Amino acid sequence: MKNAKFIFSITLFLSVFLIIVSCGKQKAAWKGTIEEIDGVTVVKNPKEPMYGEEVFVLEEELSIGDVEGPEEYMFSRIRSLAVEDEERIYVLDSKEAHVKVFDRQGKYIRTIGRKGQGPGELQSPLSVYITGQNELVVEDMTRQLAFFSLEGEFKRNQLTAKTGAMAIDLDSEGNIVATVIVREQENPRYELQKFDPELNYLHSLGSYPLPSATPGSYNPFRPAMQSVLNCNDQVVIGYPEKYEIKIYDKSGTMIRKIMKEYDPVEITEEEIKERTEGMPPDMKLSIPKYHTAYRWIITDDEGRMFVRTYERAVDGDDYYHDIFDEEGKYIAKIPLGFFPRLWKKNKLYTVEADEEGYQQVKRYKVTWKI
């Protein structure tokens, strides 16, 4: 009899345990709405995400950069990163005007480019990309693009000055998305435009006013348009005057609008001091009470969006990043104390500096819990 009661108790315990585990793994309820308005999918998110902060685990698995040691592993000023399908890492050093290449284990392979004005040389490089045609492209402040093979062979330069393009991005077909200054008297503005690989204009994707368009005062906290390409070559655009993000397909048609309720974050006196330091004392400033809705957007290769906000974690050092899934649903918010540069194959690549300002490239393995 006692054995029967014992077996019954164990069976009951296991049943309850399995129910609890099963419920714990069920997808959390999303409290937003999705509707179709004039052919655009509009996603409205509440303030709170579907899940808590523990949505993934980061495990550091690689660090590149030595304070002392071989010169190949030392950096002066890292400006941009790119990672190709074989997980080789391309690190753009803007001060040294070259790109260092490392294999997936962090072993130095080669250096591409050097400072100068000749073919294959760089002056003030801004960013580095890997195209769908397996070319390495370096954007230079001199308004030109330098194309190399992934093995480092210089192929060609392409001038972008005639279009006024800056802060570019390249899709898998070699098309270029770039910010262009439009100096119309009635509406001076920054405009996001798309060009084909030969820099022929295709279409416009959005705009925001030039600072000079608001005469009489200067706002050092003014919103700035954010744009990035997602894994489907769609253009993700946000103008953080409000919490709204728009997604455009390859033809330039808006297909999705993502919105989120949020509590605005007040601008502190310390932040005002930092932003206005060195400005002429007679400059008239227009300081808003609150920060913009968010700071910037990046995406991963599975369609997620990571939106860096101005909300600080309790310790005051980390900033919260809102995470949206491929549908635009607000799934989580996480505090991060570093700047995420790139998410690829469930790996997070960052550039981090020690107390003395020395930079290292780090890679983290990302294990999702949802």
C-alpha cells in the first residue's frame, strides 16, 4: 500500500512539474495590434515587451587586440567592421587607413589598403562592407568607394561626389542607399536615396530637415534619420522624433510601419554640458526637455531589429536596447554596456575599449532562450 501511495505521489509530482515546464516554454502573449492600412502593415506595440531581460545569453568567445605585442594585432582607431560567410573579420582602422583581416579564430591574415591618394590607397576611410559579389568596399571621406577582392587585390575606385552620397550602405545586388543633402530654398533637407551600382538614381526613401532649416537657434539634441538594410535588402528607416520605424521593399514601397509606446527620457544637465562644450558663448541654443525616442537601429541576419534607447539600466552605465522580431513585434528589452556593431549567425561583434581607451574587437556567442 505504501509503495502504491509513493508511486502515486511521484507520478503526481512529475505531472505537475511537466505542466509547469510546458507552460514556462509557451510563447508569451503579445499585447499589440497589427492591421493593414492602405497596403501598409501597421504594427502597434505596447510599452512592455513580450519577455523579460533574460532572452539570450552572451558568452565571449574571441577577443582581438593587444596593448603590447605583434603590430598586426594592434589598432589605432577602429571605425567599422564587416564579417563574411566564412566568419573572417575585416576591421577598418580609420587612423591607419587600412583594413586588417582575421580568420574566425582571430588569427591575422592580411592588411588591405594603405594611406595615400593612389589606386588602392585610402585617405580618411569611414566604413567597410562586403557585397553579395564577394567584394570588399571601403567608403572614404573623399566621396569615393574603393573596391577590393576579399584577398586584398585592388579592383577599382568609384566616385560618389557627383551624387552627393554619404553615409552609404550596399545591398546584396550592389545597389547603394545613401544620405544626400538637398539644398532647395523652400525645403533644405537630408534625403535618403537609392542608386544602382553605377550610381544612377532610383528613388527616394525619406527625408528630414537640415539644421539650418530651423533658423535662430541650434538644438544639439535634434533627431537624425536612422537607416539600415535588413537581411532581405529592405531599407529600415527611423526618424526618432517619435517612436516609429518604416520598412521599404526593394522597389522603394513602404510595406511596414512599426510603432511603440514609450516613456520619454529627460535630458540631464550633465548631458547638456557635454553636448554644448566648446560652442561659442553667444550661440543661441534650443534645448528640449526630453531625448528623442531612440538613438539608432541595427539588424541581424534573421530579421530582428535592435533599437538603442536613452533609457539607462539601474546601475546607470548600460543603455536599454529594444528588440523587435521580423514581424515588428516588441519581444524584449536588454541592457548593454557596449556598442553592438554586427549580429551574424547568432554571433555578436563589438568594439570595446579599456579604461585607457585601447580598443579590442570581441565576438560573443548568442544563445536565445525564446
